[in-house]
Amino acid sequence: MLSGPAATLLSIMVLSAFVLAGGGLWMLTKQRDTKKGVLMLLCAAVLLGNVVIWTAPVN
């Protein structure tokens, strides 16, 4: 289990991913800016992927 700065950083990354995903969906639906919306969703996916990699147990 992670503790200290690593846990804080991972928490910030997850929160940022949710904000990016929400902003990306908003850009796609309300603003009709497909390029920025897709890039924001891609960035959110990369952040969540990094969190999964860092928290996966090592055998």
C-alpha cells in the first residue's frame, strides 16, 4: 500500500482524470469542439492508466 506523497499524487491524478473526462465530454456535447474534447478524454485515459500501473501488485 502506498503512503505519503505517492498516495497524494495518485489521488490528485485520479481527480484530474475525472475533471478532464468531464471537460472532454462537455467539449464534445456543448461546445462542439471535437479535437479538444477527444484530446481531453485521451489525457484522462492516460492518467487513469498510469494510476493502474502504479497501483498494480508486483508478483
